Amino acid sequence: MIDIKDPKSQKIILVVIVFLIVAYFWYTKIYAEKVKQIDRLNGDYQALLAKLNQVEQKAKNLEKLKEEYNNLLVSYKPVKKLLPDTLEFSTFLNQIHAAAQTNRSVVLEITPNGSESRDYYKMNKYSIKMATTYHDFGNFLAAVANFPFIVNVSDIKLSQYEDLPKKPKVSEKTIIADIVMITYMAIKPGESPEKEVKKK
């Protein structure tokens, strides 16, 4: 039993009470506030960490998208050359005459037959007559297939050079080739497709 009348016991009790009061105020005013602050900072830290992870993920996706874009761009460039936005008639003529001369053929006529637009591209049609031989005509078609733009050849008609009523003055040729050649151009975004235009 503690004798509360004893001065020593009273001092001990007083010290304990003071200690408890100080501990209470320290816990409620300092420790509890610090715990709340730590919890708040920890919450902020976790939120920032989550945002950082999101940013890192977006950065990875951005790098992946950038890589995919560059790969598509590399693939797009040669396709763009095959289907250009514009194709000058002079460029087309130069390609035709160069292919003919290389393969010992003579272009007699090139007649534009109008153009026709589809959803994403436009077709330009030409009728071509040339004096050549069977072998050289085959080589000419192979050269056309290697043009830097898309060309379609159709309606091929071959006739004997000697059978023509008014044969052109071209020596050493055995056939006259009549063909229809179609070139293609891409329609630019926002550009309205034109209606079919036929040569009168």
C-alpha cells in the first residue's frame, strides 16, 4: 500500500501525474498530428507514384507509337511514289518514250481519253499506238511495269505491220500495237472526287 500522506509518496504520485499529463498532451498535440501528417504525405506520395507510373506507361506507349509511326512512314514513302498526288503529262510522256526507245519501239500516237475519279484516287486513260516487234513489245511492257508510279495496261490489240493500208514509215517493225494505258493519282484529303470526264 502506498501511503498518500507520506511526502515521498505524494512526490512520486505528483511526478507520475505530471508525466501522464505531458504524455497525453504530447500524444494528442504532437504525435497524433505527426501521424496524420505522415499519413497525408504518404497518401500524396502514393498518388504521385501512381501518376508517375501512368506517365512512364504513356511515355513507353508514346515511344512505341513513335516507332510504329516511323515504320509506317518508311513503308508509306515508296507507296506514295507509286500513287502520287500529281503526275504531270510531260513526266508520263518522258517515261513512255524512254521505255519505247530503250526497247527499239516507236510511239506513233498518244491520245488522252479523259479521267475518272473514285473515292480515293483518280484514273487517267490514254490510247497509245506504237510500231514494234513481238519481242520488243514484251520488253516494253516489262519496262512499263517498272515505272516509278502505278500503270495499268489493257485492251492490247496487235496487227501485222504489212497489213495496214497506210503503214507508217518505220523500218524493221513487224507489228502495230494498240493499247490503253491508265495512270493513277491519289486524291488529296478534303478534295472532292471529280465526275468522269470523257474526251469528245
